Amino acid sequence: MKHGWLLLAIALGLGGGAAACRSEPAGAGCPGVESSSPPIDPPVMAFLSAARALHHEADIREAEGDLPGAIAALERLVATSAPRAVEVDEVLADARARLAELRLERGDVEGAQREVEQGLQHAQGPTYFRGHLLEVEGRVEERRAAALGDAGHGAEAAKVRAHAVSLLEEAVRVQEQVIEHALADGGARD
Amino acid sequence: MSDPRRPIDDPDAPPSEEELAASSALRDALDDPSATGAEVELARSLRSAWSPRDLAPEQHADLVKEAVARRDTVRRRRATVVRVSFGASAVVALAAGVLLVVWNGSGGSMVGRPPSPDLARSYAAVAVSRSTQPLFTDRFAPRGGESGRIDRIAMARASDLRDNEFAKWGVR
């Protein structure tokens, strides 16, 4: 009888431990669980295909001089429901950078700034995507400084110009980090 | 054909000397509890059915003793059965619990067991979500180039998806 209860306790303990392993999202300390990253699956691919089509549509609109049409195509892209994946974040960051440039071209400095800020939420690590967004933000600030100077706000314009320079410098630093990482990986390419 | 004049064939014929002696022996045997024999047992059974008597104290004691001994044996056997049942249940629970947890019914993936070489190869073949940074050797141009980038990303991941589908179907 004593042995029966002992074996039952062991069974429950083993079952509980294994269940905890399976529920661990990152698989830490659990044998056989290699990575928490989801595999490339049809939903990710569907999002990438939609993004590709909408970028090309924006190309056509832009070539026709239809900036609102190009912006509308990219707004559809960033509003598309997307699965959680690194690729999705990077594509959204790039789309936000393009939206910021288009808005800037139309003189919508505040709108461009908002796009950059949202894009940076999707690109937090040192990647070309983040570097590119910082570069665009620097240009947004440059444009803002020019507008302030034209409006006779010299002191404020100088401050914004300095901020633009610091953003562009940061962009360069990020690009350098990317290059350093690539060299550390032995130039490995996907 | 029977002869009614012969005493053995005539039920009303007076008993013979032989029959009288046998009858007397049977009567004596019935009075003697230690007497044995087929006819004695038959006569006792008939008498008990017709007019049962109390059991002899010794006979009663023997019966009680036998019943108690049988009860003890049954109790010991039942205790053994209960113990064995619990032990077996625990072992089955142990095995079932471990199997249920580690066995992924649909995919059949095993956790806590080293995968077979084929399975390990198929795991390695699965392309997971990751940064697209390695697809780009140079920094992005200050303006434009987004469509070229998404083209490259989509094509690379389409290839990954194909590999994953083939790995899932087990044709790699």
C-alpha cells in the first residue's frame, strides 16, 4: 500500500514537471525545445505577399505623381492584420519609413514624425531598418528646422538642427553596429 | 417372468432371516455416530430430512472451526488483491502520465527524449522567423528602394516556407 502511494506521487511529480516544460514559452531548461521563434508559415508569407503588392502599387502611384494614392496604399499595408514575426516587424518599420518620406514630400512634417516614431517601435535592435528610420527622422528634423528658420525662429531652428544632426549621427552608429555584427558573424548571409 | 410364490418376488412375503439381520445391523448403525457405510449414510440423510436433530457439539465445533479458517484465508487473499491493485494502478498512472505529457498526439513530437537522427534533421530543416538583416549587404539608400527590399524578403521567406512544407510532408 505504501509503495502504491509512493509510485502515485512520483507519477504526479513527473507529469507536472513535464507539463511545466511544455508550457514554458521559451523552452528554458526543457530538453528537446530548441527555439521559441515560430516557423515561417503561410500567414507570415501572406502578409509579406500583401506588403510586396502594396509597395509596388505605391511605386506606380508615385511614378504617376499620385502621392496621396501612394500614401493610401502604404496605409493599407500598415493596417493589415499581421502575425507576430520578426520579418513582419521589419517590413512594417520600412513601410513607416516610406510613409514618413512621402508625408514629408507633401509638407506634412508632423505626420512624418508620427510615422517615424511608430516605425521605431518595430525596429528596436541595431538593423538597417532602424538606421534608415533614424536617418529619415533626421531629415524630418532638418525640414522642421528650415521651416522654423524661414518663420524667423532662429534659436529654435538651431536647436532642432542640432537634434537633426544627433539623429543622423545615431543613424550612422547603428549602421556601423550592423556592419560590426556582420563582420563578427564572418560575413554570414541568409 | 416372475414367480409370485417366491418370497423375493412377493412384496407381502414375510422377511427372511437374512433380511432381519441386515435390518437389525442398520438400526444399530444409526444409533452409532461412528458407523460408516453407504447404506448407513443414506439412512441418516433420510432421517435428517424427515426429522432433523441438533448437531453434536463436536460436529458443531468442527464446522465453526472450518468456517473461521476459510474466512481468514479469504481475508488474507483479499488484502493481497487490494495491495496488488494499488501497486498496479500506480505503475499504470506513472506510465500513462509520462506518455500523455510527452506525446504530442498529432505531431508525435517527443519532449524529454533525444530525437532520432531523421527527426533531428527535420527539426534543423524548419526555417523559423528571424531578422531579414542578413539579406542586405549594404545600408539602405537614403531614398527609395523599399520595393526592392520587400521583393528580396518575400522571395527568401517563400523559399523558407517551401522548405518547411516539404519538411512537414517528410519529403526532404
